[in-house]
Amino acid sequence: MTLPDRASATQALCHVADQLRGKWPKLSAFIDDSETDVLAHRDFAAQHRTKINGTNPLERLNKEVKRRADVVGIFPNEGSIIRLIGAVLLEANDEWQTQNRYMQIEGWPNLPRP
């Protein structure tokens, strides 16, 4: 079920908490306390919600770090690991800067416009 706005999502979440209140009062209290965190994604524009909902970019980056570390095999010291990971992160940052934006800035609330 897709809810059109935050008010409807809040109402649906409260409805679920109310249904659970009789049998599982601790769970319903937890739902009530977690409302802000659970519905935080609703503050963003609809075009960004699907992209901030998942962790695919982070998982992809972690796999690339692991792949590069596996190629090296054994590191002589901690500094060499930090340099390798730093290089992978800098490379990823450069790619993100030069590619099309993953999320357009127009939909972000409260951001200064360039």
C-alpha cells in the first residue's frame, strides 16, 4: 500500500499500533516512540524515497573495497590498509562527482541552492 503523504502514513502507523496495543503493549509503545525514525523518509521528495530507502550504493562500495583487498592479500601494516581503502574511496568520490547525480538537488528540503 502506497500512502500519498506523511499524514496518511502517520495515521496508518498509529492504526497498526492501536491494533497491537491490547495484546502487545510494549510493541505498540515502541511503534509510537519510533514514529519519527520510521517515517523520516517521508520528509524527502517522492523521487528520492526509493533511492534513500536502500543501501545498494554502500554495498557496492564495500564489495569494491573487499575485492581490492583480496587482490593484495596480506598487508604489511595498518597504514597500507588505510591507504588502499582511502584510494578506493577517493576513486569512488571522483566517479560520483563526474557522473550524473544519483539524486537531483531540486527535491532536497532545506538545502542551499548553488
